[in-house]
Amino acid sequence: MSIPTEFANVTVHAKANVYFDGKVVSHTVLTAAGEKKTLGLIYPGKFHFGTQKAERMEIVAGTCSVKIDGQNSSETFAAGSAFHVPANSGFDIEVASGICEYICSFLD
């Protein structure tokens, strides 16, 4: 599966989701099929996110290091790659330099 470059027929929430003093910023996108996604930017730093629903994180640009809760080590993801986060868990994400751009899809 390739990383999408655009979404047609969507509703975008204009109000941004801002985390960690503006170092992580996203916008919510609702597809015509009812799927919820966020499109965002992560600036350099290390951040922890908790999840209720399972998530698929697709990296659009940049690089990040990710450690899923319960795993012993982190893995690096670059543009064009993706990782999954189980429901009711969380993950640490670190961006060493530049900006990491992502698409987060909330899964059932």
C-alpha cells in the first residue's frame, strides 16, 4: 500500500490539534466513507502518545524513531513507511532533526 498524496471529498476541521507546546500539530480529516484521520507535523523532540483505537501511522516526509509500549527497542521510519499501534496502548516518537510529516488513520 502506498502513502496517499491527497484525499478527495473530505471534511477538514480548520481548528488544529496542538500538542507539546506546538511541537506536534495536526488537523482532523473525515472521509466520505466516515473514516477519521489526522494529518500532521512533528518537530524535533521526543513525545509520548496514548491510543484508544488502533492506529496506522504513515510517514509522508522526514524520519522518526518509534517505540511502541511494551516493546524493548525502537525502530526508525522514513518517508514512505508506516507503523501500527495497537488499541489501548501508546508509543514514544522521536524526531532528531527536520520535520516529520504523517497521516494517522484510526482503525476499528
